[in-house]
Amino acid sequence: MKSRDTDVVIIGAGAAGLATALHAHSRRVLVLAPGAPAGTASDLAQGGIAAAVGPGDSVEQHLKDTMIAGQPAVDANAATYLCDEGPSAIRWLATLGVPFAREGDHWSLHREAAHSCARVLHVGGAATGAAVMNALRRASAASNHIEFASGLRAVQLLRDRDGVGGVLVHDTTGEPLAVRARAVVIATGGIGGLYARTTNPLGACGDGLAMALAAGARGAALEFVQFHPTALDVESQPLPLITEALRGAGARLIDDTGALVMDAIPGGDLAPRDVVARAVHAAQQRRRRVRLDARRLRDGTVSALFPEIARRCLSFGIDPDREPIPVTPAAHYHMGGVAVDLDGRSSLPGLWAVGEAACNGVHGANRLASNSLLEAIVFGRRLGAGLARTPLRPLPGNGDLQIEPHASPAGVVSSEVRALMWRAAGVVRDGVTLARGLATLVNLERQVGRADCLGRARLLLVRRILEAALARTENCGAHWRSDARSGVLAETA
């Protein structure tokens, strides 16, 4: 089997992976980018990036909003670091050329759900993620310590006696390659591709997290999956996202009778995402179709204020300036991931994780809107700087790594798995359905061959999510059990 060596291999080329690579400047860094250059979830991020940079705002208020949204599961140290470093991260991105919108001498700021004030920076209304990624790619391409390996898909982490010493990858023809490294970084994004309805790229199946769990790394908060309440309800995979900023600009959720969906719920249309998603889900359970009425925004029309959203709607025959937009909840963000400390260090020596694939507790049980891009940048910078100055493990010897010589190329997640996750671990869960899901999973596990390392790892991840959701019998943030021992459902009744 062919092999190659590097100091740091980063699996994933989104915002977290590239921020890490750029700051690991004293190391040889190999970035594995399996898909198209614009195929990451970071590219699709619409609403923007939150930071306390506006007049009248403060780091303390940003932290308070983050803690309230994430409920008791938030790690206070992680959240404090995130909010403290937010303004610095924005300045760094601006120096890289991200053209954040301005109003005179100040940043133009949107307000999104659960924020106490407008603090979300944006580019072109809803093109922030693409602008951030373009700037990060330009900077990475100009850095002589970073090499990109396109078209390589990681299928298995390579263990030695003490920890992780590399990764097994396949090229587009299925040819295997063993990449030995002194540090392996998981930056593969979220798990939305495991769900029948998602706003994530369909390739975002939690592969990095799955491989880490299969290698013996500890996971955390796996049951906490955020469902965005306003994905465009059309025949599409994935579902286009309708940014929360529309509700911040005055759009209202209505059902097909014209009734306001959020009228009797604290926070209204700008309540935390989990609350809004459950309200939309409850209306759908009553056989009502939910729409977002954006025909009377405060400062203009959708086409003028959010041209990307208008174009996306028009591509499906919907004119948002003239008619309400059909919406539905969809899997959007995973608060859980590889358990890491604030430096991105996992429970396995040699293995690190960052961004949505990691869990340092910063988001708790329910991520505050637009904190995800901020987390990717803030903790990517910290991890990269740490890798640059911290002594790394020596490269493993050729005979030290445990390599599966006949590992098969990675396949796609089956429709059965995606339907199972939507049914059992969706917006609202219950013990009976979760237990049935685990029973169904046993049959799916039997169908996966031993050589399909990644396929088995993905099903292990599904199992761990279902088990975690079954074990947590109380309601907490985005995890909502209709049969909970505590907590009430009055807000979506």
C-alpha cells in the first residue's frame, strides 16, 4: 500500500479546518478535501457570524445570550473564550478580505433568534459563509506550509499502540493511501446527511466523528441535534436554508389558515431555534403547512435585502415578495461531537478535533444563531496555534499502524438510515420510537460488510446518537422527549 508522511493532516476543508491550517504555520499541513471546493457547510452559512462589535453591545451580553440559548449544558469557560475572542476573529477575517457589510462607519448588523440585540455580521444579506470561505481559501493557497489533497476521502483513522498516527484514505478510483502524521485533526463538519431532511451537504454524514468513535475516542452530547425551523419546503436534497435574518427583519410564521404560529409563545418568531422548530413541527402534526410571510419587511423587500434568498426561492417558482415561503424544520447543526478540551485535544493521543465535528461544550444543548462560524474561526485559530508551538508525537513506524488492507471505498448513507434518524431522533423524540429505531439498526448493521470500515463507523455513530437520546429522559434544549419525566410541552401545545 502506498503511504506518505506529514506533520499535521486535517480531514475537512471548511472554515474550522482552514483556520486551523493557517495558524499551524510552523508545521507541514496536509488538508484532505474530498469534495468540490464550494461543497462545505461553511460555504452554505447564510445568516452570518455573531460577535459583539456593535455600539451598545458587549462581550458580556453575547455570553449571556449564548448561555441562555444553550441551557445548562454550556461549558462556561468555552463560551467565555468564544465571546471574548469574537471581535478579534472578525478583525482577522476583515484583514483577509471578507467584505462584511457596513452602514457608514459601523458594521451592518442583523438580529437573529435568541440574540438580545443586532450582532450578526453578514455579506450580501445571506452570502456570508461563501465570502468567508473564499477569503480562507485565498489565504491558504498563498501559504507555503499548506498542501491540499483533493478527491481523497478518509475511511479510517490509523491507530498505533498509544493513539492515532494517521488516516487511511481512498482516491477517486478507490486506491488506498496511508497518510502517517504526527497529529490528525478532525474537521469534517456535522451529521445532517444522516437525516431525511437536512440543510447540510448530503456528504456531511459525521464521518470524522464516526471514525473517531470507531477508533475509541470519546464522544460528547451526541443527542443534541439542532433543527433549523425554516428550511425551504420543496423537493430538493439538501433543503435550501431560509435564513433566520428574515424573521429578524420582520417576517412572520403563519399556517395555511393564516394564523400566526408563534403568536402565543414567549419570544415569538425570534424565540430560540429549538422552540420555533417544535412549534412548526407541532403545526405540521396537525396537518397544517407552515409558511414564512416576508411580504412586509421593515426596511424593504426580500429581493432587495436578501437577494440570494430571493433567487433561491424563485428557482422553485416562489416569489417571496408576493407570496409566503413554505418552510419546514430540517437537521441543521450538531452540538455534539468528538469530546475535546479548549485546545481541541481528544481523549486519544495524536487526535484533535475542531468545529462542528468537535464538542467542547461551547454550544451546550442549543447553539445560539450564527455562533457556528465564529466557533470555527475562534477555536480553529487556537488549535492551529497550539499545534504550531506544542511538541507533537513522533511519526509512527511503518509496522506500528493497524491498517485494514482490504477496506472498501466509502459508499453513501442509505435512505433507510436517513428515514430511521428522522423518525427516531428528529425534532420530537420518545422512548418507544427510539427503542424501535435501535432494533431496526441491528438489521442494518448486519448488512454492512467487514471491509466497509466507514459504513460500520457511520452506523456506530447512529447507534450512539440513538442510545444517548434514549438515555436522556428529560427535556434539554434541542433534545425534546414527548414522554419526558420533567419539562412541559406547553410552548408547542
